[in-house]
Amino acid sequence: MIIKAYTLNSFAKSIEGGNPAGVVLKADALSENDMKKIAGIIGFSETAFVMKSDLADFKIRFFTPNEEVDLCGHATIATFYTLSNLGYIKPGKYSQETKAGILNVEVKEDLSIMMVQNTPSYYEILDKKEIADFLNITTDEMLEELPVQIVSTGLRDILVPVKSMKIINSINPDFEKIAELSSKYSTIGYHIFTLESLYGSMAHCRNLAPLYGIPEESATGTSNGALSCYLFKYGVIDTDHASHIVIEQGYSMKKPSEIIVSLTTVDKEISQVKVGGKALNLVEIEVEI
């Protein structure tokens, strides 16, 4: 069976940047096993499968090369850019049914995409030494004033604060141990960040998710939604700057990416989380299963 699919780069800062995703439209007739096979053949960190929904404008399922995940920010950006670019939808507001719930998405006139994520949930604060050991860094290289904490706006991530760009770029992760620890805490992986940046952004990040077959990812929407909420919670971001947060990622992979986060706050509490950016390099491919 030949399946038409699309590939493109979400959150791209430049033509070579962003995070590649696969998109399969009209996927209603595909079985779960078919979707797993297609995602494995395409080989990107996530592939999105678009179906009809009785609850929203679209139902979308997300698969890594290894298994299904509840939500994927960059694959959502890729999906709605593809739908818009091919003329299935116009700029406007839409809803998607996902395993993380029904979430809203806005397609802007410039074809940038902003997706609504869940409001934040803050979970365990973890021992810094346990986390640092698997990155081959010391606790002295981590920010003292911020905790290592599991936070979710749809997917549970371990947020890891380090002191500098030099440290984040020197990290030599033990992927096997990171996968074991991610499984232990039921998380996707490590989202490592520093408040230093190349271009005046709020943070500069690396994302490691070896448990899901992704050693490193160049742009992660859900992780940066969670990171922005965490930075707001701990006072790094104030209400005056919460509506437009820019985060850098992917530079360690030579895939420059820019993620935009917008937090709506009421009485110093987060009432809405939006994450978005642009996509580039839309290509149609055929996958045989």
C-alpha cells in the first residue's frame, strides 16, 4: 500500500533549521500498526496522522519511530501549516482532538501557527545530583536558584537549569541512563536550558528524549510551553513579558529553531498557554507499507 505523506520543518529560524515532522492527511483508514510503520519509515521524531473527529475540527494522533505520544507541539505546527498551505483550511481558529485533550490552534495570515496547550501542572522536584550525573556535569554547573522539576502542559518533561551556554554545549549525555530515569519518572525526557542566549531570547535549550527513540530534538513545542510556565512560576518571567516569550533551540544540532510562547495570566496565575512558530520546506513523499 502506498501512502502519501508530507515532510516539513517546524519552528524553523532559517531554511536549514527547525524540527522535521511528517504529516499524513486523511488517515482514518489506517490501523495503529500502519501508523507505527509509517512513522518508523519516515523516521522523524514525530509524525502526525490527521483524521475526522466528532468532537473537534480534526483528530490527530502522534507517533515517534517507537510509539504513540499524547501530543506533539512541532508536529501540530507542521499539520496545520500543511492543511493551510494545501488549501484545506484558511487563516482562522481551529480545534484538534488529541490524547492530551481537545486543544485550539490558530492559523495566522502569515501562516505562522499558534497552538493552545494545557495549563501547567507542576510535579516532583528532583535531586540535582541524580540528574547531573547522567549529563556528565556537576551540580555546581546547575543554577542554584531554580529547581530540577517535572512540569507538563501536555507531556511531562524534566526541566534542567544550567548556568551557561558553554555548559549546555559541553554536555555529553548518557542516553541509556537518561532513558531509564525518564521511564522511572514517567516523563518524555530532559529539557535542559540556560538563561543565556545567542539572540536575546529568554532561554537557550537542548531536549533529550532517548526513551522515545529521540536522542536529541531540535525544537519542542510542549517542552518550551512547560519551560515558560516554570520560568513564570519562579519569577524569571513577569506578567509584563509573559505574552511574548522567545526560546532558542537546535543550535547544538546545527538546526536553528525559534519557539514563540504566549502566556495569558489572571491575578498572577496562568490561564492559557499558546506555543507556536513557522514551518518551512513542505515536500510531498510516498511511503510504502
